[in-house]
Amino acid sequence: ITAKDLVDASIDRIKEVDDKVKAFITVDEENAQKQAENLDKETETDYKLFGIPGAVKDNIVTKGMLTSCASQFMKNFIDPLYDATVVKKLKDEKSINMGKLNMDEFAMGSTTEHSSFHTTHNPWNTGYVPGGSSGGSAAAVAAGEVLYALGTDTGGSIRQPASFCGVVGMKPTYGRVSRFGAVGFGSSLDQVGPITRTVEDNARVLEVIAGQDKMDMTSAPLEVPSFTEGLTGDVKDLKIAVPKEYLSEAVDPEVKEAVMNALKVYESLGATWEEVSLPHSKYAAAAYYVISSGEASANLARFDGVRYGVRSEKAKDMIDMFKLSRGEGFGDEVKKRMFLGAFVLSAGNYEVYYKKAQQIRALVKQDFDNVLEKYDVIMGPTTPTPAFQLGEKDFDPMVVYARDLTTVPINLAGVPAISVPCGFSKKEGLPFGLQIIGKHFDEQTIYRVAHAFE
Ligand code: GLN
């Protein structure tokens, strides 16, 4: 099989399904074909992703290709001068980037309905959302349009859409992957990670994109192990912790049953499990929205119509220009987060909200440290329910935020976690995922455990 064959197959599939799925914002057909033709002329083919077609979420910077963050404000950002480190690393291993994937605007949301361009549909049932914010990434992989995609996860945005679309999604340990060139949302929480069909593919892509980067101070100075070599299938004597907070009444009975069945599979392979408690989980979503919005309000200050963003044509003076450009450019969800962020950081409110949220964050992290001292991994559902129907986003935002119960604590703690498919809802045929959470920088165990279940 040639690189050209792979790219052509990807283009054919995109043409066949993407007007229904709408996973892409940009498809770069011509360039991809040219790259494939050039690769097929090379004699040296010993690269980790030689000729493999993938795509990246639209908040990851790509030289010469639109990076819009699914925002009208950024629709003119066609020519970033550089590639994000992760994109460069994929190119170095000769992968071919087919284009850029849809998302909630600036990665804020759980459904991809907050994209200012179009809504992505769940490939399993197009009346449902693909999840979010990396909904385009998960849908593109689930629909077979590309072999892998990159997403970003600040509070579940890789794992939740992977769960809703029946694919594998990994949020690496904070610091495992460079954030250079990934547009910042909550910088102390953000991580880039792969979405794929199989655990092995996922391990391979993470192997390529991980590692210390001098352009990102928070990337960890650690060797990247060969994640693919560790996929032995052996989980004998593995100690699994199951937090009771992740199997509360809020969890759909079918999802609960699928998780219990997964635990039985692990038992049959020689692992053991016990119920544990992560007592501060119930405060995690509140703390997450305070911290991530505070950080977002600082990060998004650079979008002012001067340095970045489409400048309003109606402005009469400078202040007017900032106000109108931001007012016209940002969507409602983004504005809501920035108001909240500026509020919790302002004098007088800081102590009451932001500082308190940071204290909760420390307690949440402590919960994980305590459990992971005694157990190898933590397991539970990735999300309490399968995908929501399209249009449900207008429900009470507090209900929407509460759905992040099982995903955001992991970002607050900074630990790695994967979502692997573990079942389908009987009525709508919608998939859901098993979440496997590991120790800091122990993605290797997570991959080994996830692979044993596949
Ligand atoms: N649901 C979360 C939010 O809206 C997910 C964000 C993310 O991980 N990018 O903030």
C-alpha cells in the first residue's frame, strides 16, 4: 500500500460522509496528495507514521493553514508562521495532515454545537452530538475519515467525545506533551492528546507527539517510553480502584452495567478491584469552571483585533475598536466564560472564588494521590451518560456543567486518563466509554490495561 493509496482513501471517505458528519473545518486535499506523491518517491520509509493520514483540532496551529478555533473572530488566521510542536513532530515522522477539525469555539463546551461555523454530528446516530470540545476529532476518526486525530483536553474534551463516538481518546499527564502552538484555554489544565480507533494506534501517536520541548516550560524533562512495546496484554495482579462517586445515581444504568462488565473481564484476567472514595469529587466541577474561566479570561485577552482577530469596521476610536471587535467576534459561550473569569479574578472576589477553587484543586489532587499510592489504576465511566440529542445545549447550563463530574477532576489533578469503548445503549445505539486513570507519567500502564480489554 502506498502513501497515495492511504491519502486517496481518506479523501474518498471524507467526500462520502463529511457532508453528514461535518467533522472538518478545512480539508487540504491538494497538499495532502502532493505530500503523499513525494513520500512514495522516498527510499527511506522507516518512520513511525509514514504516509498515515491524520488531522488536528482547529485550535492547534498549522503553518499556512487556517487555525480558527472555530471562532468567527479567528477566521482570518490563515497564515500562522509556525507549526505547533505536536504538528512538527507528526511531520517529522512523515504523517500527512488532511486538515483541521471542528470544535466548540475556543474549546469551551461539551457538544461541538458552540462552533461558530457548523455543528458536527455523531456518526453513530446523526441526531446526536459527537461530544466536545474535540467533537470533530472524535467524529472524524469514528467515521473512518482519518486514522488518527489530535484533540485538546482541559476538562474532558478528548475523553468525552471519544466516549460518545466509540473511539479511544487519551489525555496525557500534564507536562507529557508540549502545548506550544496549542491555543491556550486553561493553561494549567490543557493537554494535547490522540484520538484513534485502537489502543495501539493511540500509543503510537502519543509516542510521536510526547516529550520535553524547549518552547514549553511546563513540558516535563522525562524520557518518553515506548508505549507500543508495553502492550503485553498482561494485567495479572493489577490493583484497580473504583470510586463510588463515579457510580452514583447520576450515572445511567446501562453505563454502570457496562463498567461492571468491564471489571468482570479484568477479574477474569487476574486483576482485582475494590471500591474507594474520592471525597472531593463533588466540588471539582465548580472549582474547574472557576479556574478554567479565570485562566481563559487572561489567555483570551490577546484577541483584541490588533494582535489577533478580525477588527471591527464600525469602530471610531481605539477603545471602541477593542470593544466592538471582541463583541462581534466572540460567541456567547466564550463571552460567558470571560465574564465569569474576570469576575472571579477581580479584587474582592479573588479570595472568595479563585483562591477557594485553588484550595479545592489541591484537595482533589490529594484524593487521587492517596488512592494511586495503593492501586495501579482507577476505573469508572468516562461520562455518566451516552451522547445528548442535538439542540439540548439550551438546557440549564448547570446541568450541562454537572455532566463533567467524571472528567474534570482528572485535569485538576494533572494525572493521565484514557477512554476506551465499553458498550452501546440499546435504544439509540450510542457508544460509551470506560475511563482508566493512572499515576502521573504512567501512561504506559494505562495503555497496557486498556489494550488488555480491547
Ligand atoms: N466541558 C468542558 C468545558 O466546557 C470541556 C472543555 C475542554 O476540555 N476543552 O469547559
